[in-house]
Amino acid sequence: MHPVRGLAVWWEGVQVGVLSTDSSGDTQFQYLDTWLFRDGALPISHSLPLREAPFTQRESRPFFDGLLPEEGQRDAVAAALGVSKGNHFKLLEELGGEVAGALTLWPVGEPPPDGTSPGKMQRLSEGELARIIERLPVRPLLAGEGELRLSLAGAQSKLPVIKDEEGIGLPAPGAPTTHILKPPIHRFDHTTENEAFIMRLAAETGLDVAPVEIGWAEGYCFLLVERYDRERAPDGCLRRVHQEDFCQALGCFPERKYAAEGGPVFRDCFQLLRATSTRPARELLKLLDAAIFNLIVGNADAHSKNFSLLYRAGETVMAPLYDLLSTVAYPDLAPGLAMKIAKRTTLEEIRPADWKVFAEETGMSEPYIRRRVLALSESVMGMAEVVVKQFDVPRDSRLAMGRFADLVRGRAESLIERA
């Protein structure tokens, strides 16, 4: 391969390697020798271990393509930028200044700007924020506007922003963000209230979850999710913390994130945590709780890109949960689980004997699984109404949350009968 263009991959101000493309559009990634022989150097992905030889497009695309938006969001971003949705390198060239995790991608020879200092943001008035929310469906991530180069994976509309005590703003070029703003999904009613309720319910049930809140701008409702891959230092500067989703870590293309399309299943996810986490026993329990909770609340879209590894303070842990939604609240969405539990796709199919099968799939203890099913179900039943009361929202939003609470309570009762 004879590179034509390259993107330097930076990690905390140090260049790690280069993602390059040739005239035919093939890409490859190669670590720099200066990184390979650096004390304490880490790979950027479990699927891209430290080595001198370059990684082919087949080897490297699952990780780098996993930094980009998916499905309809990818189509809209590509249209806004005037590039092919299949031109992964060009999309990263346009969007890779602020991505999930600690990395940032810039043209070779162009050091990334120092955008970590406090105060470097474009503050938004309520009206400006409302206009941005209006534009997001046709210009996701504000692609192509000014010098912004922002990217997030996923098929839902969202925007990385900075939030502080004075309000919400857009980052300066190259600066890290603190929150993810998610407007409602227009095809379905009250998705913001749904996700806020389910995320907060998970937290109250004892799961490790990214903090959320509901915001408003001139009548527009949106969800604000605090980024777990960003940390604020005592001097106010923001620091990126590295992470990757399970698809990236397993070398799976994002378009194959669903198990039905050949993507990872729970057996793969539990094996990944055993191989990578610093304290596997603790992290395996977190993943088990997440699987059970998603079954209780009816989150059928919990695929492998909705679980991540977080590389923080010298240890590898399972990242806080995110993108939790009761999808069964919407009859137009497929009810089957993205990753089957004991070969079952819905709560209604679960039988008591299935927990033995799930134990074999995950390598966990069957009695422990049954105890967690009962404990989480009882906790959901007890906390659902409490969580609804935590939100200061208009009457129609509160009524919607009440309906979601009734739904998950009923599912929890049903699961207790199947434990």
C-alpha cells in the first residue's frame, strides 16, 4: 500500500500512529515506533494490539468505523458533507476531532489544538439551542458547520456539547465535551422521558449508569447525558478518558452489531470481560445485572455497541451503562432481544429452566443469576414510582413516565414468576 493521505491518531497530546488511505480507498493503521517503545504504551483497542506491522483495512476498520455515526445518521452526515457514506476515511477526516474515548484524529503534520482550557466554548442562548435541535435531523453532529469536527457512534440523533453552571455551549475546535445532547426520536412518543426514566431507574436499582437530566429550549425537550469518558481536573481543564465499545474490542464491524446479523452474543461479551478487565469478577456481575435489567424494562436494542470498556487510572472496567430505553413501549419496534438470553428473544418466552442455560452461556452461577433476577425485579417494582417523582416535568411528560413505570413493574412481576 502506498499512502496518499493520512490522519495522525493522538492520545493525550502524544501521537500514537497513523490511519492512512491510498488512491484506491483502502485504509490501514500503523503504530509509530515512538509509541511502541514508550513506557506504559497501551493499544488503542483490544482488537489492535501493539505491533510494528500495519493493520489492514479488515483489521482496523471495526475500530475506526465504530467511531462514526450509523444507519440513517451516517446517511445524513454524508449528504451534509457531500461525501459517500462508505468513505470511512473521509468521514473521519471531517468528523474526527472529538470522538468517543481519548483519541483525536488530525491531518498528518497538523498538531491538534489545545482545546482543554476552561472557558473555550461557544455559549448558546435558549433560542440558539432550539435552532440547533431543529437542524440536527438534516445536519447530524452539525457536520460541515464552521470548524466543528464532532463524531459519535449510534443511529440516534445526538450532539456533543459542553455544560457548566452557566448553561450549554459548543466546543472550540479540538476541545473535549462534557455531555451528549439527545433530542426526541420524532417517530415515537416521549422517547426523552422514556430514556431519562429508564436510565435513572437503573441507577436507583444499583447499576452503574451515566447520569442524565431532561432539558428544555423554547418548548423543545432533550436529554442530557453526562459523558463518562471525560474528566475535569482541579484546574478546570477537561481530560479525555479512553473507551471502546464491545464491537470495537471484538473486531466486529458496526453494521454487524446485532447478534442476528452475526454480531457478538452474551457468551462473547462475558469472555471479553474475562480477557480484558482488571478485576473480572466485579465487571462480570455488572454485565449480568445489565442483561437482567434490560430484560425487565424491555430494552430490546441492547446490542454489543451499547456496552463498552473504559480504560481509566491504570485499570480496565466495564463502562457505565448508556442508551437504556424501554423499546417494548413502542409496538412498531421489533420486540426480540438484540442478544438472546438462553436462546429466548422475549420475556414471555423465558422459562425457569432457562437460567441454567444462561449460566452455561455466561459462565456464571445459576443460583446467583436467579438471586439477581429476583433482587433486580423487586428493586424495579419498588423504585419505579419513586423515580417518576424525581423529575420536574410538565404533566404530559409525567403521565408518560407513569405509563413507562406501569409497564416495567408489570414486566418485573412477570419475571419474578419465571425465576
